Amino acid sequence: MEHPSHETSAIYTLCAGLGVLIFFLGPALALLLDVDPLLAATVGYVGIMLFTGGIAARYGFARSTGAWKQLGLNLLVAAAVTLIFYLIFLLLFLL
């Protein structure tokens, strides 16, 4: 397996780090600002998607020719997987 260059790896790490920040701080800040809990949870799921997509791109889950294209492709895969869990969450939340 070919390792990404330092610059390419930094893009993926930045995406994953942003995802972690959004996952932990987003819902907490939203709830402190008295935002709807469903919106706060949605922000958390977006953070999970960004983190998962960044990590998947870093380790070459879905490969592509350019760094941004590879990140985008892995974010699409992460969005599809996260959407499944989000729909299960919605089902439980709305019942």
C-alpha cells in the first residue's frame, strides 16, 4: 500500500480533526444555545461523517487520482454509511 504524501495526509487529517471538533463541540454548543435536540444530533452525525471520511481517505479505502477527489469519494462513502445510522436514530427518536 502506498502511503500518501505529507501534504495529502494533512488534508485528510484536517478533515478528520474537523469532524472530531464538530462531533464533540457542535451538539454541546447547540444544546447550550437552546437549539432543537434533533438539530444538535444532526450536527453530531455530520461530525461523524467528516471524521470517518477523513480517516478512510487517509488509509485509501476508496482510491482516486487526486487528493481532493479521493477525499470527496471517501466522504460520499462515509455519508452513505452515516445516513444508515442516522435513519435508525431518527426512527428511534421520533417514535
